[in-house]
Amino acid sequence: MSKLFFHRSETTFRSLFRELQQLWEEIGETALEMDKALSEIEQECLQVYRQKVEQVTHRRACLRQTLSDQEQQLASLFAVLGERPQIPHQNEKKPTSLRDRIAAISPELENLKQKKELRIQQFTEVKDQIEKIKAELYGSSMQSGTPEASANKDLSLSRLDEQYVELQALQKEKNERIHKVLDYVNELHELCSVLGIDFATMVDEIHPSLNDSNICLQMKSVSNETLGKLLAAAHSLSSEKIQRLKMLQSLAASLNDLWDLLETPLQEQSRFHHLNYQSSDVSSPGGLSSDTIEEVKAEVQRLEHLKASKLKELVLNKRLILEQICRQAHIEPDSSTAPEKTNALIDSGKMDASQLLANLEEQIVSAEEEAHNRKDILDRVDKWLAACEEQRWLEDYSADEKRFNATKGAHLNLKRAEKARIAVSKIPGLVDALMARTKAWEEEKGSCFLYDGSPLISMLDEYIFDRNEREEQKRRLRDQKKLQDQFLVEQECLYGSKPSPTKTNGAVQAARRPARPTTPSTPMRSMRLGMPDSPRVNGSRHCNFTRNS
């Protein structure tokens, strides 16, 4: 093409040059002017060529820049998309001109641009779904604008696959959380039903979407905050359920014990038979509600009050039995179980009534054992006191001036008087034997033998002292009577007259009537008061179980 162009140019230049020479010759131009004109023409041609070359050079530079930009874009797109450039086949002609190379690159570049836009759209969709699920799971805010993968110039299929894998993992985690949330919600519903708590109010406080049955499962809140609140609520209600179950089981055990103790009728017990307190997992609605607990607690308190009143009666009966045994054994009962003290302990709750009953049972057994150990001495004391009572009766009978009158029952009194004299004659022996037995008992037991709170040895010492005084008084009265009789005889010898029968009889009767001795009233009085009447008991005759008999 260039040879043809130069051939044509040369033919045209020659024809034009010959025509110009002919014109100059006709005009008569000089050779110098002709050379000058040809030089100007040559300069103008060179200028035109030079301008054209510059234009083409600039155009070539633009094409090269365009080609370079396209190649860079192509390489960048390949890098971003993670693809390798296609190597042309050996048989294919490789384009040499810039236009051909640009024309060859442009379709592939457009194809890669479209692929990039599509890939960006895919990444955006995946990233939006990931951010949305993350926001649902972790509460993080969704990011807007260019996705992270695009910002990192990575739009490869491997990166897209990673995004899809992450999306699938998040969707799987979301589904798992949805099931977990549903499990927690169902658990809360059961716990609220058992505990009698309003389920809707509790769930609304955690998240409103959990209470709306019309919202699809995908719209339920599955965030960490929601799961944390659900877990905390479930744990709190489970702990509350365990505490209430223990409380109900404790109350029910107390209720059964009280029923058995108070022999409550089955009809009255039937009100609480619906309580499944023996099971470790109560699931009946309202089975552990506050109202149920309060109802059982109120029943237990009512029965406790009833039990307290009945136990007071039982304790009082046991105390009466103890006092009866102590009264028969003439010992003092333990003051710690006195009715006023036991009632105060039961009312204050400081001591269980069953423990009081056990203490009373022990005291009763102890009192019975002590009564058995004292029986021999007490029998002797009874004989002694009975003899003292007979002595008192005999003294009253002997002082009665009408005892020999023929009245109804006089012969019975005579027989009793004979028996009383026999019993009175045995009193010294009874006292001595009782004294010896009591001393032996005190040495064996190492304690003082008390009779109604008074030492028995002191009572016997006082009785012996009083008896000796009575004997001494009787002796003095006998001596006085002898002196009086002797004085009367002397008077009769001196004066030869007898005193008046009335005065003589009165004096004789006064002389014959001895002073009334001390009777069993003294020991009985000592026993009633808890101490001897005579101050001598507290002197040398005090209780001393180490003294020699």
C-alpha cells in the first residue's frame, strides 16, 4: 500500500511540477524565483507532513494508553475475580496493530465487567444476609455500602464460596437457636404454669416477639441477649420450683405427721390429696403456686395450734402422773416440767412438745425407780405414822370420861383401844428400825432421804426427843401424884378428918390425867410445810448421812 502511495504521489508531483515549470516559463520567472518558490513549496509540504506525523503520533499514544488501561483493567478484573487470562491458541493469529489489540481486548473486558457486577451483586446479597443474621444472632448493626470482599479487591469464587459457607453456618446456627428459643419458651411456659406465674407478662419482658404466636419462627428473636434472658429466667424459675417443691414437701411431711398425730379424718385430708408433692418433678398446673403453698402453710399452722393445745393436755396429763407418783413416794417432782413452764416453752417454740413428753417419760421412769427404792422405808414410815395416829386416838379416848358409858358402839371402841395399845407399844421398835434402815439407805445411796421435802432422820430425831420429853413429863406427874397422896395421908393422920370428896376426886383425877403428849401431828405438819417445827431439827439433829448409827 505504501509503494502504491509513493508511486502515485511521484507521478502527481512530476505532472504538477512540469505544469508549474511551463507556467513559470510563460510568465518569465527567473531561476532564482523558481528555486525560492520550490523551496517554499517543499517547506509547506514538510510542515503538513510534520503536523500529520504529530497527529498520528498522538493518536498512537492514545491507543497505546487505551490498550494499557484495558490490559490493566483486564489484569485487575482477573485478579479480583480470581480467574486466569486465557492463553490464545497456537494456530490463532496474534493481533499486531493497536486497534486490533484493542478490538480483541474490549469484548473480554466487557464480559469481565459484567461478571464483576454480577459477582458484586452476589457478594452484596450474601453479605446482606450474613449481616442480617448476625444482627439477629449477636445484635450487631448491619453494614451498608461496598461489601468487605469488594473493599479487599477479592471477588473470587473461592471467596464467594466462603461467604456462602459462612451464610450456611449462620443459618444453621440461627435454626439451632430458634429450636433452643422454642425449647426455652416451652420450658418457661411449663414452669409458669406449675408456679402459677403469668407467662405472657414474663415473656413480654424478655422480648415481645416470643409471645406473639402469629409471628413466624424466622421472626422470633434469637439474639444473645434474648437467649441470655431466657436462660436466666429458666434458671430462676427452676430454682424457684426446687425451693417451692422442697417447701411443699416439708409442709406435706409436717401435714402428714400432724394428721397421724391428731388422727385427722380422711374427709378433711382429701382437700390436699391432689398435691403431688412426693414426686421429684411436679408438672400439674398450679401445683407449686403461691396460693397452694400458702394454703398448705395455713393448714399446717392451724394444725400446729391444735397440736400445741393437745400436746399441752398430754404434757399436763404426764405431769399429773409424775406428781401422783411423787406424792405416793413423798418426793418433790422436778420443777423444770411444771405446767406453767412447759406451757411457756410450747407457746414460745423454744422446745418441742415431743421432747417435753420424752423428758416427762424419763422423769416418770426415774420417779418410779426411786419410789421402788424407797418403798421399804416408806412402808415403815406408814406403819409409824399409823401407830402415831392410833396413839393420838388412844389419848383422846383415854381422856374421855364417858368412854365406859353403855352407849352404842362402846364395845367397838374398847376393841380398838386394845389394838391401839398394842400398836403404840411397838412404836419405839418401829422408830429404831426405821432410823437404822434410813441411815443404811443414806450411806448406800450417798444422799439424804427426804420425806415431803424434809429429812426423815431429822423428823425421827425430833420425834424421839419429843417422846423422851413426854416420858419425862409422865414421870414427873407420877412423882407429883405420889407426893400428893403422901400429903393427904399425913393430913389425915394429924387432923383425923378427910378432905371433901369432891375436891379429893378432882385432885385425884387431875393427878391421874397426864399431860397430852405430842402425836403424829408434828411429823405430819413437818411434812406439809417441808421443814420441822422444832428449831432443834436445824441444830444437832440435822440430816447427815455419814453419821454413825
